Amino acid sequence: MLDQVAKRFGAVTALQPLDLTVEPGRTLVVIGPSGCGKSTLLGLMNGLVTPDSGHVSFDGALLSPENLMVARRRMGYVIQEGGLFPHLTAAANVTLAARTLGWPLDRTEARLQALAALTDFPAAALARFPGELSGGQRQRVSLMRALMLDPDVLLLDEPLGALDPLIRFDLQTELREIFRSLGKTVVMVTHDLGEAAFFAHSILLMRTGRVVQHGSFEDLSARPTDPFVTRFIEAQRGHWQAGGGAP
């Protein structure tokens, strides 16, 4: 939960005072143009970014230096383009946190195999390095790594943005089924309204560091609260009609 959280980077206001509560077991998609504060919002949620004012809480407790690492272990985080370590195999990337925490080998291996099955990742590819994997496989490894500790919350920053349209479409379908089958609380950042509508229980549309509208896709489409909402939706629909595609 964010309570009047605000953030500046030098002279730039990245996030104006914001209140936000994420519903457990639901998928919130944060959308908006580049530079609107989407990634900053995710960084504030997991403590990678410190607010200038306001408070961030997780499961009823304020995030602080004392509890931050424990809280982060309950949050799976997928950064833009995956962020895999190129010198580690797929298996080693996925199991890094578990090995750091000293999990027994049999528990770690069982969790790895369960996640590979969940994400439809070929067992033979677990021994490959990121540079030897396809784009879709790298994204699956990033997701498995985020899920390794069975977190309560998943935070995903443009997880499918670097993929070609066909692979992206397939992964969208798989990801949505994974989210719903696991019942995880998910906060996803994207710039694509079609992707937001596909995944979201609710959508948070941002502009210049502030929330323009928060609601369902139907709310944004049929009941816009600001002229920017209509312009944003119409611009995205124009992209789809021009061949950009939509799920």
C-alpha cells in the first residue's frame, strides 16, 4: 500500500503524491506513456526506490531498512528484458535466491523442476546460458526466478516488451493462466493498452507522475474521467489498426 508517496529525481518529479492499495490475488496493470512514473512506482513498492515523502507498506507493515530484505523475499520481481546473469545457466539463474538462503539441494531441485513444468520450459535447456536461449525462453527463466521463493506478490516491469509479436502473444496467454492458477497478487507495468486489458482486473493509467484514472478497462473506455484517457485509448487503437496488433 502506498500512502501519499512522492518521488523526485533532481528537478524531475517522477511521482506526485499517490495513494494506492493493491487487492490481494488480483492483477493490477500500470500503463501510460514513457516517463510517466510506471517503473518508479514498482521500485517504490519493493524498496529499490526510497520515497521522498509518504509511506510504503507491505502486508500491514511499513517498509523499513530493518524488514526490507524479508519483505523482498515475498516479492518476485521481473525487470525489463529479464535481467538474467549471462555467466549463469538458466538453472543457476532461477535458483540463485534459494541457494543464497541455503535451501537444501533436494528442495531447490524439486522447486526448479516444478517451475519448469509450470512455465513449459524444456528441461534440457536448464543447462544452457542466457545467450543460448530464445527470447521467449529467457522470459520464462526470468519468471521462474521471480517465482522461486513462492512470493506473495509479483512485480513485472514490461516483461514481454522485447519479444516479437507471435512469441509475445503465446506468452501472454500462458502468463495469464499462470497468474490465475497460482492466485498471486500481480502488479505489471506495460505501455500496451491491449496487453493491459488482457491481463488486468484493474488498470492504473498514469501521466507525468500522477494517476489519471484507476478502474477496469471498461471504465476507462466507457467512462473516462479525463480527456487524456480518451486520447490515450484512441492512439492505441490507431496503432492496432495500423498493424501493431492487440491480444
